[in-house]
Amino acid sequence: MAAVALCAVLVPQASTAQKQDHEERKILSKVAPVYPDLAKRMHVGGVVKMQVVVGAKGTVKSTRVLGGNPVLIESATDAVRKWKFETASAETTEVLQVTFEAH
């Protein structure tokens, strides 16, 4: 049986043009992604990196995939859209990674 280890990491943005002017938003609740059947059969693991716009109330407003295995992207995106972040005075843009480990 395959299992998924979920690890979300907020990654500081590197370039000056994309530099964050706020602290990273704390994730209050995570929904684990469903490990896709195709990935199970192929024993595929990996990282999906995405940019997430989080509204002031802590809900995910939009996601944009920055990279990752195509077999894992849809599952990671579906899960992250359900995450809840701490509230803030304004919407923020976060960069995070969702890691899938095949066992």
C-alpha cells in the first residue's frame, strides 16, 4: 500500500521583483492531498511548488503552479485550495511546496 507524506513549506521568494513585504502566514489547517492512483502504480513521489494568494480572512483565493510532477499537480492544488491560513490585514502571496513520498 502506498502512503503519502505531506509536507508544506513556505518558501521565501528569491528575486527582488517578487520579494515579499510581509511575514509568512501561518497555516492553521491543512487538507492532505489524495495520492493519485497513477502515481501509486508508478511509485511516483516529488514536490509540487506553487504560488498561493491568501485573502485577508485566511482563505485561499487562487493558486498558480510553479513546478512539479504533472501526475501530482492536480491533487496538490485541490488540497491547498482547502487550506486555511491565519488572518491578516490584507491579502498576501505565499510560495509553498507540497511533498509527496511514495512508499
